[in-house]
Amino acid sequence: MDITHFFISRNLNYCSNLMEGGFLMGAQQEYYLNLLVDYPELMKAEDVGKFFDKKRRFGYELMKQTDFPTTEIGRLKYVTKINFANWLANQANSKIS
């Protein structure tokens, strides 16, 4: 198993444990996770852009932000679905306050 497959399988197991353990209790996180049900567990910039109905470039621009929960594997950037949902919920909270 190469490092990429190891990281992906480890991260997916962590994400499923989080969801099964009930650690994501916030209604906003659940709302965003429901919106992301058709997206892969490990999202690429293209998936992030698609969520906002934008192009892949938009996803890469978001992933460059310091507060965005990006994971890099080699030159590729990813975000887990759970981290993306949490980030979206935090963005909603920051705009409301």
C-alpha cells in the first residue's frame, strides 16, 4: 500500500468513527453533511468548486486560505467531507455574528 492509499484509508476510518461516535452534534454540521451526501469523503478542489456551483479554480482559491482545512498529499490538495462541513458551519456563524 502506498502512502496515498494509506492516508486515504486512515482518514476515511477516522471520519466514519467521528460520524458513528456522534461527535458532530451541531445542527449546522449535520445540515451541511446532508448537502454533501453525493460528494466523496475526500474532496478535491473540483468537488469544492462544484459545491458552490463554480469551477475547479474557485476550489483551489479556497484551499489556499489559511483557515480552510486542507490536506496535501504530494502536490494534490484535499479536504475531508466532515472538515468541509465544519468549515461551512463556522463560516455561517462568522457571518451571523
